[in-house]
Amino acid sequence: MLERLERWFQLKKHGSDVRTEVIAGLSTFMAMAYILFVNPSILSIAGVPRDGVFFATAVGAGLATLAMGLFVNYPIALAPGMGLNAFYTFTVVLGMGIPWQTALGAVFISGVIFLILTVTRVRQLIIEAIPSSLKHAITVGIGLFITLIGLKLTGIMTVVLSLTPDTLKAVEAGHGNAVASPLDTVITMGNVLKPDTLVAILGIVLIGILMALRVRGAVLLGILGTMLIGVPFGVTDLSHFKLVQVPHFDQTIIGQLDILGALKLGLLTVIFTFTFVELFDSLGTIVGTAQRAGLIDESGSFPRIGRALAVDAAAVTGGAVLGTSTITAYIESATGIAAGGRTGLTAVVVGVLFLLAVFFAPVAGIIPDAATAPALVIVGVLMMAAVKGIDFDDFTVALPAFLTIVLMPFTYSIANGVSAGLLLYPLMKLVTGRAKEVHWILWVLAAVVLARFIWLMA
């Protein structure tokens, strides 16, 4: 058995062994297993059955990660992406009023586009064309968007529009000089003494302490700990708790996506955003983690990177069929790499653990939003670190990046932030005589974005 593992994964060549790879796989799984609870929580808001999402999340992540390990031999794990699941729920389904089945159809189509772009190598070319400042800005913007959702779900933040009748009439009439009273607000502090909110606050503090102490699986342990904290507050109901349960396949939502519906509605903007965000996010994660694992060959390139991108693209379509939003490579894979993971055996361990998680669906069913929402805030903190990669001293970079960041949470749309950055960056370079710094593909993307804005406003 050990000899077969050695031959398949080339452990000695990569300076590793079975024990190290297993420990690395456990480390990666602990770091990203929170998605098993957070993804159903977010997608269920869009009306997607929670049990079905849990099954799709576990099986989709398991199969995709197994494929990455067995066919690419990379220690990289995949699962439904944070940010894209928020875009799916709050922008596409709730914001645009699109049925969740049709939105899954759009995810499937974006996966097919990924496959085509990967095979033709256009995907890699587009990634190279996007300036790093915008890549970092989109990461930060999504982090703030996720944080906003987390604060709203915890009850720490609430949305209140208390305009006076006269002011409201002026706003509806389009009078830009309408002045609101000091009491008028859109976002305000919620009632932090409510049991749900108080438990959520304790959850944020708990996960924060575990993160500060560098405890492995801090987010997952924090969610489970917050769930237990919620018991005496009456927030967590353990009356019907079961630890293990054989999956009920009649509760799955396999094959309920509506591809024809997505095509008939002409969801070009939705498909474009799914495609674009996943486009650079997955490649950046795969390349970044592969680099940390020391997988660069003598020529300075990454072996089998085409296979890795193909698996990533196939995971998107497969996940949509199973019933979840976009599956992508996870930066938490770096946790296993830091523990010594260097081959696909690490990914195989993670994949097997995700598949076994299917039997623990009852645990996901009792975890309240007050326990999962703090994880969204913590993920936002982690994504905020990307702001360090933006050169705010160069205003041709600073303004597009800033608007990309703030428009996501303030307009409640990831698509708006991405579009603003893509449009403004080449414009700023053009008017300052620095158009040569803009890749020609970016001009094409800017034209597409401009057409999007015109179409939406028409």
C-alpha cells in the first residue's frame, strides 16, 4: 500500500511521507470545514433547501478535492467559495429576483466558460491582463461585503430607513439636494442585548482569540463553541440532536439547476461576474499555494497547472449540478502546506474527510445563524489583508481600487464593484497619458462593463 502511494504521489521526490501528508490533510480540513455550516446558512437565505446545500457542499468539495489530488498531485483543496455564495444569494437571487434554480444554471454556464477558456489558454492570459491592484481590491471588497452580511445576520448591525415624509418625497422625486434630519439613517447598531446577537458577539470574540493563539481549525472550533454557548441562551436547540445520520438522498437538490432558464433570461451580467471573480481568484489561489509548496519546476513554471485549472473549472459545473454555488480552490490549503503537505495525498485526505462529513448533517442542522455569522466577520478580517497590495500613492490605481472596494458593500453588489474598477482603471490611465500600461484585454473588458451599465440603466 505504501509503495503504491509512493509511486502515485512521488512522496520522496517532494521530500514528504505518508504521515506528514495525512497530518497536512487534517490541518487543511480543519481550516476550511467551516464552509460545511456557513454555505448552507447563506444559500438557504435564497430559498435553497439547507439539507440539500449541506450535501452538495460536502460531496462537491470532496469530489473536486479528490480530483485535484489524484489527477494533478497538488495539495490544494476546493469547496464552495466565500463571496461567490454571497453574490449568488444577495445579488442574484434576492437582488435580481431570479429563482435559485436559474441562478445555479448561470453557475453551470460559467463553469463551461471556464473549461473553454482553460483549454484555449485564454484564462491564463486574462489573469495576466488584470492589474494586481484590482485583484487585491476585489478581494478586499468581497471581504467587506461578507462582513456586512455577517454583521446583519448577527444583529449587531440593522438596516433602518427613518426618513421624514417630506424628505422621503424629495428623494423619490429625484431631488439630489434633499436634506435628511440628524435622525435619518440607513445602517445603525442593533440590539446587542438580544440573545442571538449577544451569542454572536461572544462567537466573534471566541474565534478571534483562537485565531490570535494560532489554534488549528480556529474558525470551525469557534463555530462549534458558539453553538454550545447558545444552548443556555436558548439560541441553540439540542432537543432533536443526532451526531451521525445516514444521508437521505431524497433531501438532495441534485439536478435542479435551470440552465435553459438562465439562457432565456440572458443573464450575461450574472454569468460574467461569476466567471470573472472565479477567473482570477482560482488561478491566484492555485499558483500562490503551489508556489508555497515548492512545486515550481526548473524553468520557473508550474507543472500540470493546466490540469489544475481544468479540475477547478469542472468543479464549478459539477457543484452546480449537485446544488451549490461556485466551487473554487481554497487559500486555506496553505494551512496544510505549512504543516508539510507537498503532494496530492494531502488533497486526497481532505477530500475523503469532506465525503465522510455527509454523515454529520444533523450537526449542521442545529447550528444557528448566531454561530455561523461570526465566521463571516472573521473571513472579512482575513480578506482585508489584501489591501496592503494596493499602491494608494498612485491615484490612477487608488481611485479604481477604492471604488471597487466600497461599491461592493455600499451598493450591496459584488458585480458593481468589479465593474467600476474594470471601467475606471483604463480610463484613469488613458487621461493621464499612461495608456500603454493597460493590457489590450482590459480595454475589451472595460467595453463589456460599459455595455453592462448602459443596459442596466436603460
